[in-house]
Amino acid sequence: MRYERKKDWVEISGAADRPMRELLLIDGESMDAAHNMAVEVTKDAHFEDRHGNEVDWRGNVFGLSVRQWNWWKAQVWAAAKDEKIDPEA
């Protein structure tokens, strides 16, 4: 599933197949665990900082704004729901 917001976009796959205990890590207290979970279910993405520079979403989650990080996490949850509804996705 591909989700877009302005210049940012993410392609997420396999979120619906993950156990809930794993997906819940994305909203947990550990930033490392949350970021790892987001990366595991994200096939590709593109994020830009406020100056138009591309952010390394795989290697530097702290380059993202809070708004971008929260949006990305929300898309993981949306994909988990959307993939279940549309098994062809």
C-alpha cells in the first residue's frame, strides 16, 4: 500500500501479517524498537526535511520531524487495516 502526504510517501507491505505484539512496538517507549518495526514493514519511502533535503528514513529516524514520524506510524496502522480488508494488496 502506498500512502502520500505532500512530498512525503511510504510504501508499506506485510503489516497485516505481523502479530499485534510486534506492531505495538511502533507505539512503545523504545524509539529503536519503534523505528525498527516501521522499517521492517516499509518497502520504500521518501521524506524531506523543511529545507527540501531528503531524510535517511532507514538510518536516521531523528532526521524526521515529529509530524513525519507520527504520520509514518499512522500509515503502518492504516496499512495493517487496509491489507486485511484488501488481501490482494
